[in-house]
Amino acid sequence: MRLKGLKILVTGGASGIGRALVEAFIADGCFLGVFEKDAKSCDMLNNEYGDTVRAWPCDVSCPDQVDRTFGSAKDAGFRPDVLINNAGIIHSEPLVNIGKKTERIHSRENWKKVLAADLDSVFYVTSCVVDDMIQRRCQGLVISISSIAAHGNIGQSAYSAAKAGVNSLTFTWAKELGPLGMRFVAIAPGFLDTPSTRAALSENTLARIQQQIPLRKLGSTSAIYLAAKAIIESDYINGTVIEVDGGLSL
């Protein structure tokens, strides 16, 4: 695909990786759509970027909201060529906290919340977008932001499970819809220097992780953009997970 003129839908595009992707692809001459839970952030994006960005408030973990919002996007003339499933949350919690006397077991509510935000959302949004691509005979692309935590990361049961699910969906959909010319790829970042990472992990933990990374540094959001750009521009990358982790193995 040529970047210039592409319509790209990014979920969770108001901050972190999502915002970096939006800004970078605008610079490449693309038109961006954003599904973002925070309505004020949507207003900010719409006001800041004019006709190059259309942002809609949407909690992508809610199937009814996804269906309704995607319908609004289509009515407004935004039917994406590329979907980037980026929305999600990072959560750390052990299965059993042996240091506590009460509330030792991983919160059921947190389990459901993380799975809804990080896995269910990918299913809901992709199903709507892909059905529209099929109806338009568009040989589209879906990129889902996964994580190297999909291999299993200590203290991140829900997050690791969700990201492993994202990888599995990527493999499955590539096999199902590859014959129609559609592509599905996941990008699995390592530890990036973003506000969400620093909110989820202590400074001591991040310092220890940084020493375990062969490059001895946290990643940047620009590395994720460059990976996404390469996937878009190369029409033979499909059904795989590209790890962008500085060489870190979990």
C-alpha cells in the first residue's frame, strides 16, 4: 500500500502509542480516524488537526458502542483501508499475593476489565471494519498492538493472556481472510518509555528491566510507528507477530 491518501483507523489514538501513530501518519499524508473513550480528547483531536483527523468517542470494550460508532464513521464517509487496534490498558497483579492476609487472589473484576479492554475490543472493532472491507472488496490491513508479555510475564496474568489472545486472533484471521487479499499482523512492543508503562511499573522495576534489555534502554513510540509503516508498505507481511523489544526475551 502507498501511504499517501490512506484512511487509517486507530483505536485509543489520543495518547501514548496511539497518539504517536496518529501524528506520524498525518505527516505521511494519511487521513486518520480515531476511536477514543475520552470525549474531550476527541474534541481536542478534531480541533487540532482539522480535516485530516476525525475522532469519535467510543469505549471499544463495549460492542454496542463499537457498532454504533462505526456506523457513524461510515455515515461521515470514513471507511478505513487500515485498522490499527491500539486501545488497551497495562495491568500488573499476581495470581496470588502471598504477602497479604486478605484479598490474596487476583481480582476477578480486574481480570474482566483487562480482557475487555485488551482482547474483546480487538474482536469487536475488527469484525465491524473487516465486514465493511469485504463489502467494498477492499484488500485491507489490520494491525493489532500486542506485547511480548504474550509469552507470559510474571505478575501480569490478565495482560499476558489478553495479548496472547490478540496474537492468536491475528493468526486465525490471516488464514481465514488471506484468500481475499486481506492481511493481519500484530506488533509486540517490549517495554516502551510511555506514561502508561511508568504508571504500571515502579521505577525500580523499570531500572531492572532496562538492564535485562540487550540494548540497555526502553523503546520509543517511534519504533512502533516505523514497524507499522513497514507492514503497510510491504504487501507480503501477513499472519505474523513482529516483536519490537530491543532484544528482550521473556
